[in-house]
Amino acid sequence: MNDSLTARDHEFTDVVLLPDLHILPSVVATLTDLQVADIANGCGPAGQKFDFIPDRPLGIDFKWSCNRHDACYHFGRTERDKLIADLCFMWNLQVDIHMHRHAHPNLLTGMEHVAQERVGCDYFIAVSDGGDKAYWADKDKPASV
């Protein structure tokens, strides 16, 4: 472990595996659903006139994962925190996809599996590549980033 990490840094680097196989930084894992609801808006950017990013693409419920990702962005402070938030989000979307498949084992074809994997990747890419504005809102972005 890096001795230069502060206690606050450990809130993000200490990633917790939840009983349902989702993962979160410990600072977010300890939040109640009500606390998350106060800082999250589901899937897609906050403040949009229209909600054009669905919380349930192809019938898979991504809202829990999107809300926790919003909470990660709320508490994150560094570029490393954003990376951890985005990677946890990618993992959690995969958990959501596989839980949906497990709940509906006979409904899906191979092509539907591919489409589900693709939409999970698209959600991850959207935040990984396009989430800087949302992440750095109300924060001081380091000049070197």
C-alpha cells in the first residue's frame, strides 16, 4: 500500500465488494438509498431538459449502478478517484447485465446477449470519455490534468 495516501484517499481506494457482487468505494458503499437519492439522478447527465439516457436499456435495470456512479462523482476529488468511479461503474453494469440474464435465462438469444454487452460498454465509454464536465463540476481540476 502507498504510504503517501491520506485517510480521505482510502475512502476511494478501499473498494468494497457488496453481497450482490457490485463494488463501490467505501465512502459510497456506506451511504443509504436516501442519501444517494439526494445526490444522484439516474443514468445520463444531470440538468438535461429531456431524460434521453434510459435507466433500463434493453430491460436491464442500470439505475442503481448509475446512481452509485453519480455518488462516486460527488465524493471524488482527484483524477484517480474518477478512474476508480468509472471502473467500478463498468464492473457494476456487468453485474446488472448478468443478473438480468440469470433472472431471464430462456428469454435471450445470443444476439441479445451481444446487444446487452454493447450497451453496457456504451454507458461506460460515455462516462469514461465524456464525464469530465460532470466530474469536475464544483471542484478544482488540477492544472496538470
